[in-house]
Amino acid sequence: MNKLKILDTPKKAKILITGHLNPDGDALGSGLALKLVLDKLKYNSVISYDFSNQLSEEFSYLPIHKITKKEKLEDHYDISYVFDCGDPNRLGALSELVLQSNEIYVVDHHMDLTFGTNSEVDSSAASTTQVLFRMFKNEKIEIDSEIANCLLTGLITDTGRFQYSNTNEEVFEIASELLSFGANLVEITESIYGSVSYNALKLQADVINRIRIDNKYNLSYSYVLQEDYRKHNTFPEETDFLIDVVRLPKEANVALLLKEQEDGTYKGSLRSRGNIDVQLIASSFGGGGHKAAAGFSSNENRDEILVKINNELRAQV
Ligand SMILES: [Mn+2]
């Protein structure tokens, strides 16, 4: 695999920028930051993602008008830039288009990268935007306030507002530099963390009531069902914050939130505040992530998933 340099990207190439399915703040922030840079440098590029859910309103301060609907994409791109995605299957509907492009440039901070012709990957980085920031600096690419906002978004969301164990000195140094470039910290944090809809808050109350703590492995567990969204007239994309309340009990070292999907399968979010590596647990379901935060999908029922999680926890303690 070759080293990736942004400014070496051929000027005439048709470029697709994307990231993992249902992009989070890091996948969106890194993709949009590069889109802004390539636009300034007069490259021919589009940015698109597979949204199976609606794009959450919390990211409306980002330049999301630049995102092209996946239905409007062309049949072929010379180069695909892939952000925050270690596995092509996680690209969703865009996976084939990416794999068919002549070159695949991957910028990421996940472990076990499985694809790409050129890459810049650091699994010790807190966010993909951190890796991208270093590339911009190394190549002396100018970071304006809009680009800084995109980069800071990934840094904030992937560190849980500078609270997860991946928050090191470099994270603060980069955040500080991004503020000096004009990033708007208050706009970002208020939009993502400072406000939720009243209905989503009522749903949170149900999720809190369902929390069970298994003292054997100090696991805090709760779940959300499709009927909960209907009951509270709210949407899955409005409730991304729910895992944060499940991981709150101080009696727990590991948190699990299961979210029922429309097709009846479950998506699991895992968090760890101790030595438990939740990325290992998620990978036993074919999922991925990091030591302190990971996710997976499963078509098993809630009890079956819990048994499996407990087995995985037993293997680690
Ligand atoms: Mn990330």
C-alpha cells in the first residue's frame, strides 16, 4: 500500500469522496473538509454517503449542501477517497462504486484496514479528522474557518467532547489550532450536544427506566424498539445520544445499547470505561470500532446477543 499525499491527486481525475454508511461527525467532517479543499484547488469531485437513516439535523451547521444524493452519482470515478471506514462493506450502497474506481485513497484511524491502493492510517489517532489535519499541515494546505469547523467536528464527536481515553495532548493542540483558524466551538457543541427535541427526551426516559446492571461483568444495558419511536413521535437519527446515558451508571464498566432496526435486526453500541476492549466484542459480531467505543449489527434477538456479549466479557476478565 502506498503512502497518500493529497496534492499528488491527479488534477484531471474524477473523484468520489465518501465514508462509512450513516456517517457520524467524523466521517462527515473529514469528507467535507477534503471536499472544501478540493473545491478550492479546482478539482472535479463529488461527496456522497449511503444514508439509510435521514441525516441528523445536529450537523446542519456543516456544508452539507455539498453532499450529492447517491442516486445522482455517475457510474464510474477514477479515484475514491474513503474516510473513517476500515472495511468496504461499511460503505453500504457505495461499496461497489468505490471498489470499481481505479484508485482508492483511504484516510482512517481504525485498525485492520482491508482495502485501498493508497492510505494514511493511524489507529492511535482519536479521529479521522486528526489524521487529515496532519496531512493538511504537512502539505501546507490552507485551513480556513469552514474547513476548521469540519475537522473540529470529528475531533469533538470521536472523543466524546474531549472525554474519552483517546483524548491526548495532540487532540488539544489540534483543537486549539483549529480555533485559531476560526472553528466555532460553541456552534458545534450546542448543535450536537446542547439541544435535543422534547420527544427524544421523553424516549430517553424510557431507555433510562429499562437500564439493567449486571454485576457479574459490570455491564449496563438498555434497548430501544421501533415502537418507542412511534410512541414518542421521534426518529432514530434524533436519538444518537442515548448510549451516553446508558454508560453513565458508576456501577458499570461496560455499556450496551441495542437499537431495533426497521427490519427487526439490532444495532448495538458498546462503550467501555475500564480495561475491557469493546472493539474485540463488536468484532465477534462482525462489527468494529475502538477499545472504548464500538458498534455492531446482529440479526439475533436481544437475549441471544446478551448471552454472546457475556461470553465475550468472560473471556476478557
Ligand atoms: Mn472516526
